[in-house]
Amino acid sequence: MRSDPDSERKAIRLRVTGRVQGVGFRYHVVSHAQQLGLDGYARNLDDGTVEVWAEGPPEALAGLLEATRRGPRWARVDDVRIEEASATHTLRGFTVRH
């Protein structure tokens, strides 16, 4: 019996602090998330942090977490807070939200 791919779908919410706004950070996250086949979004928050919501297989989420911790060249990631969540199953694709 094959397992349903949606049953293996997980979600994480990341809160990234450091120099992560105005340095291409959200686009870095989106690029990696799209390569990994994840659904979700990245958006700037008013407090200077970036929020990332991602849904997909656990292995792909781990890859995104690694890319998020690394950031693009001009960014400085000080901390990544990780919160596990329930997948919404409503998101398709990975985008920047404004």
C-alpha cells in the first residue's frame, strides 16, 4: 500500500533575525524553496525580521532551513526560530508576500 504524499506533508514557520531586509533575503529563500518543490511564502515583518512559511516533505524543509540559515551574500543571519505547524494544504507555489 502506497502512502498518500499529502500525509507526509509538514509545515514550518521560520522567524529570521539579523540583516535580512533589503539584501535579497526573501528572494534567496524563494529560489531555494522553488528548487525544493515547497509551497509557502517569505515576507518582511515590521520589526525588521523575515517570516517564512513553508510546506512540503520533511527532507525538503530541512534543505530550506539550511539555505535560510546561510542566507545570500549580503545578509547576516543572527537567529532562525523554528516553529512546527500543521500544513494548510491550500498553498501552491512559493512566493514573496508584501
